[in-house]
Amino acid sequence: MTDDIRGALIRAVPPLTAPPDRIAQVRRRAARTRGRRTALSLIAAAAATGLAIATPALLSAAGSGRADSRTAGDRPANQPFPTGAAPTSGPAGPDGTDGVGTGRCPAELDLMSQTPAVVAGQDQRLPALPLRAVTLCRYRHVAFDLSAGTASRRAGPVQAPPGEFGAPVDTYVDQRIWRPPSTAPGTPSPGASPPSGGCLMPSPWKDVSVDIVHTVDARGIARQYLLMRITCANPDAPQPARQLEAAVDRLLGPP
Amino acid sequence: MAPLPEDFAEFVAARSAALLRAAWLLTGDAGRAEDLLQTALAGVWPRWGRIVAGGSPEAYVRKALFSTYLSWRRRRWRFEVPAAVPEPAGGQDVGAELAERDAVRRALARLSRQQRAVVVLRYVEDLSVAETAQVLRCSEGTVKVQAGRALAALRMDPHLRADGDAEVHR
């Protein structure tokens, strides 16, 4: 039966002639596509710049410049971004783009080049709760340096119940990002006794498991959090990601 | 503009015929088929090195071809009408051959875009249900349902039924 269908379909295809130089045409088409993308990027950058300039002025004029008590000013500009965790902001990418999105975990992923915010750690807001959507992806990266090579998907996409992730994400962001450096977890203040157990980063000689929690918050803003597992000998050592990791593991299992 | 990788040109030369055939079955038109193939190839070219490193460039290009087709149908080809003029062809019984070709093309045109993609992947590209689901980014159950409906539609299609000699009736 299927052989009959296959035969009928193949016979239905007329003799198709290839263009004289298909490669040249593909080259021209790729160049046109790149040109269009560049033009769109420039337009988007110009629009974003305009918004960045206009928004503070408008907020200031409206007297609402401090709508969120925890804004960029709360975090010193020179504070390094926490290792192994990076939120991103901005709308979820449209279908066809590379990167993690709602209900989407690419098979191969360059963990550090999804968006500029991943690298720079420029996100400055907590997610607005309740979350609308949560997508979980688990990747295996061959090197401790996440910027080297690509990661392979091991699990996901899993659509997680947003209600179960609101509090863990909020706690994680609050403790990892917004805490001033002097009281940041893992940074003991002068005179304080160090924790009795050390925390271990993943071995640089083994594959690294990285979980990505992609969220869309109540305002429709998409963010994602990269979780590299850190093992602490002292169970009481501050681990802001513990609650979020536990929520991930409940759905994906242990890494 | 970066030079084309040599193995990309080799791939295009070796696999274009099969990909173009699939594109024709999807679009029902030689010009659109070539357009579809070139668009898919232009999309994968900038990432060719990584695609080859991934180990299955043909599967990736096929996926790009079908994804492009599905997105094009949504954007531009909503009101596609199959061409009524058959292509000239040789052979002993040209009339019968053209009639069957035209019947199959009309029957395919009556399927939904996803059903047509499933038919081409399953019965022309000879992919498994799981592989088809992976290409189309849907569940295996969806593939089975769409394939079943497509086959039923092909069997019931008046063009094929009127012709009587199309193979899908056997």
C-alpha cells in the first residue's frame, strides 16, 4: 500500500531542471537575507535607543520614576554577575530563532550567545508574579567554560506549572542578584566565621549539567536562568538556587 | 560575503534533486519548489559548519525545508491554486502520464499543509513516524492522525477517483 503511494507520488513529479548555478543563487539570496536582517537590526536598535532616552524622561515627568523599589541603582555597577546564573530579559524569540523559548529547547545551544543580556548580566528587575509560563530545558555541556562550544539537550522542553516556580524564581533572583556585595551569599563579612563546609563548582574535567528555566512573567517579559549545579558539603551554606533547583528536579529528575 | 564551504557545494550538488522533488510535492509548482529549496539552503548555509559538526546535515536541511514550507504557507500561499497546465513530458503514453501526474498534484493540493508534509516525509522520504514528528516538531500521535486523514483524503479525492489508474486506489 505505502509502496504504491510512494510510487504514485514519485511518478507525479515532473522532470525538474536545476538552475545553471544554484549555488550562486543561494549565495545571492543569503546576502539579501543578511542585508534585510541588518537593516531590521539597525531599525530595532534605533527604536530601542529612542525608548531608552524617552522613557526616563517620561517617567520623571510623571513622577513615577521609582515604580520598582529594586532598580538598577540598588546594584553597584561594578558588581560582577553571579557565576553560573544569568537572567535575560526581553520578549521571547519568535519561532525559528535560535535559543530557548516558551515550549522550545533547541537540540544544540550556544549557552553564552543567546542574548547579550546572558553575557553581560544586565537584567535589573525581579519577575512580576504570577508567572504566565515556565519552560525547563536541561543541557549537557562538554566544558566547564560555557562559552566554549555548544551544549546538547538532555531533557525538555517541559512546560512547568507556573505557580510552582514563582516563589523559587523570586527567591533566587532576590538572593543572587539583588543582595549588596557585603552581604552576598558566600561572601562573609569581616570577622564572620566562614562556613564549615566548602562548596564545589562542577569539575572542569567532566561534562557540566546546565538547567535553563525560561519564564514569562505577568508583564509578558521573558527571562531565563542558567543553573549550574554547585555541591556544598555544608548543607547550611547559602545556596539561593537550592529551592529553584529542587523545583526543576521535581519535573526533570536529578541531573 | 564569506566563501561557500566546499562541502556545502558538494552537498547541494548531491542532494538537490531529492530535496527539489520533495519541494515540488509540497508546492505543486516547479518555480515555487526551486524558490523553497533555495530559501532553505540560504538559511542553513551560514550555519553549515555547526550543522556538519552535528553529524546529520541532510536531516537538518530537510527540517529547514519543511519548516520553511510550513511558514511560507502561513504567510504567502494561503490561497494557493494548483496550476492547470501540466508540464510537457516524454514517454509512450504521454496523455495518461500527464493525467495521473495532474491528478496526484490536485489531490495533494487538497490536503492541509501539515498533511501534505506528513505524506511527503512518510511515503516519499520514507521517514519513520518518530523522525517525521521530529522534522515537523509535533507529536508522533499527530503524525499518525495526519497521515491517516491524508490517506483517507487521497483515496476519496474525486480527481484520483475519476482517473482510476492512480496508484493510491490499489
